[in-house]
Amino acid sequence: MGSMTGWTGKVLRVNLSTGAITTVDTGKYVNYIGGQGLGYKVIFDEVAPGTDAFDPANKIIFSVGPLTGTGAVCSGRTTVTTCSPLNPYSAVADSHFGGYWGSELKYAGWDAVIVEGKAATPVWIRIEDDKVTIESARRLWGKGTFDTQAEIASIMGKEAHVACIGPAGENLVPASFIRTGQSHHGGGHGGVLGSKNLKAIGIKGTQSVKIASNAAEWNKVLRENLAVIGANNQHVVPNSPQPWAEYTAATRWTAAPGRFWGAAEPPVETGTCDPKDLNSIGFRTLKSVFDLGPLAEKYTVRMGGCSSCPIRCHSELKIPALEKFGYSPYVASTCVGFSGPGAVMLKGSKDVVEKDDGPLMAKALGAQITNDLGVWCNYSQIAKDFDYAYNSGIIKKVLSPEEYTAMRFDLLEAKDVSFLTYFYEAIAFKKGEFSHMADGIAILAKRWNFGDDYWNTKKYSVWSKMGYPKHHSNETDAQVGTLISIVKNRDAQNHSHMNFIGSGLPLAKQREIAAEIWGNADAIDEPLNYTPITKAKIKFAKWSLVKLALHDSLTLCNWMWPMTVSPLKERNYRGNLGLESQYYSLATGTKKTEAELDFDAERVLHLHRALTMLQMNSKDMRKDHDALPSWIFNPKGGFVKGSDYMDRADMELSMDMFYEELGWDKATGAVTRATLLKFGMADVAAALDKKGLLLG
């Protein structure tokens, strides 16, 4: 392809088996936008269905989209795509990390890195613009991610950005992650790098990302974007009264007068953060107090984040007591990166150095340990699996007496947070039977013979026997969250709907906006007062999935995008859903409307469905893939005010309508020939037809 803007035009291919380093033209993937779409297309084209996640024939793709590196707001994401070790079919899954690695990849002149084969000995990939080499990682193998990043930066220079695995990935732990920066990680794919003997990819770029527009056009869109942006998760209402605010709600807009980054030198007051003051956007989200409680305020140094992001949702704290456990006092993470690792303290956590600091210390120490070892909490599912196995007596049965004693469950019972080191080191270093705790839901439950009570109890949050937990599902606008949660091969990772519902705006205002976007105010239910399925809810569910595919392909942060609403009363709290297409048009020079760009994103969604059908060798996705957990249903039928119970008959009808809206077969949930041809995917249709999986 000729000269490109937005994209760099080049994809890097590194074959670790042969040492070959080659270049692929990005142009062949542009119909799938980039990021997620590019990754899926590589897997479809190059990895045979049935390939095991840890087989050298599997490939792992690190990809970004046409907006990454351009300065578009919240465009610092990287999509990692591969066959996942966490589901029984090694079906395709994508993880995502933020930070600066993705932008640096573009600055080095690449849209993606395709890694294939397996090195004979441990290696890392060094990328400095067009100079790419495969380096020995013998000295790095066995090290944690903190030391690995530091050592590679000492070789490449402090400007380098590194994505790497810890011991968990090296030891092929299925629930391990790839980490970059202080606290950004792509969950579930660290073991795939380990299976290839690949420790890290270091990047240093000196180039720029070319865009088609002039500065005035670009800055106009950028200013509009900053005018409608909220706080973390696009929450547009503060959680405490402010002089400018009409509403308050329990949101992540946590800034307030008298609330500080307490460990900054000098401390920084977050203040009122009037939405018209663009210079205070970065103070709106004092995430540490949201994630760790009010005690965290005095330990907060600042809020960190990703390239091109003004929101800064990663809390960076200095907690001196962490040194008691052999770790740096400086810890950073966000959301489940704190809560998930600490949740294995099933009995609670006693004070460490001051009154009531136990819960904070469990989260901070858990984050520090897992960040270094590279263990992924699987959205807290490991803690829930541990809860079931420990309290049901299964762990005592499956572990030898010697291993049971060595695990120091006495510390757990004593509420001593030092138990976390025993827990996560056993997993990361594959110490005995207990390490299977991180094999993933489906594999662990079969190995340890979990009972029906595990699958059927809401407490354990198992969404699918494919092996993933719930993540903003039926508790999030009833049928909408439920339908979103059936599609992927891991947790839904979808905040398109969640951000709107949790924005903080009153229900009446949300319904006004819902009627404008999805055709009827009944797209939104009152929380825990659910009503039967409607066409508007179906449109909302599809819209949410398409927007997720769009953001993961452009690549934009779905924690912030889409800009459905805004904090501005004078806009009647409306956001701007045309911003993605405006950025895309200005960056690439290819003009697209919102509908046209959504069409491209929907193509990515259909490719995911087709890939999953091929990998599962199934055309009855409704039965084999999309089956809903029994715990979401009211045993007596119907909806119950005050609960998030679903009605089984209503959900069957919802799935019929959902499949029809997507152009999938109503009876089976399979993507059809007509839909694939509509989206220009004749090659995908032919692949399904060859396997006898094509309908229509």
C-alpha cells in the first residue's frame, strides 16, 4: 500500500523459531480497522482451528489502531490477541493494556507485532525504529516484571517502553498477564509468551504519526472532546456537592474541596473541577479513595495513566509499610488490580501499622506481588474459586498434608496479609497442586471436581463453562448486560453500556437520551426493577458490542469511550457520538460517518463469531457457547422488584431478537452466509462452509 496516515503502513512479523524478521503491509487489514480487528484477522488467516494456546503454531499479536499515537483523547491502548489458554477450546481472546507502549510502537513505525514460533532459549525482542533484533533473555528469565523492565531500560535507554512477563508467564500459568509500565497489564496471555520463550518486547521510537488533517481541524475536534469528557468511566456527575453541579451520585468523579493527593510534595488539593476548566480534568478522578477507601488519601502521590489521556485513573501511592514485606513502598494500580489480588484474604485483614489499615494493605500488597510475579486475578475470579475450594474443604482434600502446611493457611485464619506471598508465589512458581488455582474456571473445576453448587451459586460469579466470570452482566440493565456477556470467549470487558448507566445522571435524563439513540426510553430499566424485553434494549445491547469492537480496534479506551453523555448542563448533558469518526477521518484522510465506522466495527464482531465457531467446531452457538448460568434466573419465573433476577422465557425471546438484530441464525446463534457477504467477508464464509458450519 502507498503512503498512509493514521496507520504507519507496516506490521512487524517476528518468527522466533527461525529468527526471521519481516514486514507485512498494513493495507491488507484496514477493512478491520486495526487493534482487535487486525489481531482477529491474523488468527483467522494464519492459525488453524484446534491449535492449542501453548503450541508454537499459535501466534500472538500486539496491535494498535489508526488513532494511537495521534494525540486523540484516551488512545493509549494496545490490544493483545491470541488463542487463550483459559477456555477449553483455546478459542480466540483479546486482552488490553494501557500505558505508553502502544504509542511507542507507532513512533517506532509499526502498527502491530505478530510473534510466531518458539525460541530455543529465552529471548526478548528489541525494537528501535526499523532496527529489530532478537536478544538473549537468559539473565532476565526468572526475574519479576519490575527488574525486567529496569534491566531492559538500562540497555535501551530510559525512553524505552517494555512489555514483559513475570515468573507466572514463564511457567505457563494460564491466568498470567503481560505487563507494561507501573501498572498496566493484559490479562490471560502471559503464558502464551512464556510458551514461546519470549520474556519481553522493548520499544524505542523516534518517528511521528502522520495524520491527514491540519492542526486547526484536529484541534477543533480535540477541544470538543475535552468539553464533553467526564471522569473515569465517563462519569459526568460528581459524587459530592459542587457549586457548578446540578446532580450528585455515587460516581468516580471523586474530586472535592479538602480532598488531596496527600503524599504529594506539597499535597495537592483536587478541588471543585468545574467542567469548563480543562486544566483540572486530571484532578477529577481521585481513584485511590474510590478503590482503597478514605485512608488511601494520605498515601496518594498522584494519579497516573496512559498516553494521550487526561483522566489519569491509575492511583500511584507511597505506602511505607509495604517495605515490611520486601517490596517498594511505591505501588500503582486501578480498580480490580487492587481489589482482586487482595480478595483472597477470605477472613479479612488485621491492622498492619495503623488502625483499620488491613483492607488497604491487602489490596496494596496484593497488587505489588501480582504486578511483579505476573499473576492475573481474572477479575477476582481466582479469589472466588479459592473461597469455594477452601471453605468447602476441597483444598484440604486435594493437597498433600505437607503442601497444605507449607501454604500457611494459619496466616489466612489469623488475617495476616503476609499470606498473600504464599498464595501467589505458589501459583507463579507452579509449587504443587495448589498452583492449579490459576488454571482457569473450566479446567480447575474439572480437576478438583467442583459441585453443582459452585456453578449455580451467584456468589461465585461463574458466567460460562467456557471459563470466565461475570463482568457487568445481568445486574447492568437486565437483558442488555446479559446479552453482552454471552458473546466473547472471556469476560465481556464491555463498558459501553456500563459507563452510560453509571454516569450519575438521573434515570429520567438517561431515558431521554436513550430514546434519542436507541429509539425508545425503555432501553433503560430502573435498577433492580426489570421489565420484559423491548426492541430498544436489543439495539442498546448490539450498539454496546459494536462500540467495544470499534474502540478496541481504533484503539481507544472503552473505560472512557463512547462519549454518550457530558457533564455540561448547557448541552443538556448530551455528549458527542460522532467524535470517533471525526478523529478517524482527520487521521486517515478516509472520510467516514459514525454509521460507516460502526459498520466496519460490526465486521470485527462477526469475524470473532466465525472464528469461535471454527475453533469450537460448532454451529449451535446458542447451546454450546451462549448458555446462560442458572443463578441469574428467578426459580419461580418472572422478574422480582428489588433483585436482578431474569425471567427464563423472556431471555429466550431476548436471544431470538438479539441474534436477528445481529444477522445471526435465530435458532443457533451462528453467523450466517448472508451476513458475512453483506460485510464483504466471502473468505470467512468459505472457511465456515468448508467445515460444514455455514448456515444460509
